[in-house]
Amino acid sequence: MTATLNPGKIYEKYQAGDKLTNAEVIYGAAFYKDLSDRLVYCGPTFHLAFTEANRVYMGLEGYMEARMRK
């Protein structure tokens, strides 16, 4: 994993509305999908973390779909 493919940095850029590279979008979508899939099984204590991870995954997935249409 390179320094640019850091899930925390990708999250910060996503939240700030900064430009993400294709590699960051692909990596971030896969990472946050996996994270949300794991958190959903951890019970109600982890519901907020699951919700946020899933929201980020869905947003990044939307970016990927939009870029593929171009």
C-alpha cells in the first residue's frame, strides 16, 4: 500500500470534497465496502461506524460509476 492509498487520507479527502485519483476511488470503495460488511455483524454498538463506512462506500461507488460513463 502506498502512502496515497491510505484509507484515512482517502476518507479525509472524500469528506473535504478534494479530488480523488482513480486508484484512490477504487481502493477506497473496496476498503469501505469490506469494513462496512464486517461492522454490520458486530451488533448495535458498532451501528454508527457501520453507517458511516457504508455511506462512504456508496459515495465512492457512485464516483466509480460516474467515471466509467465518461
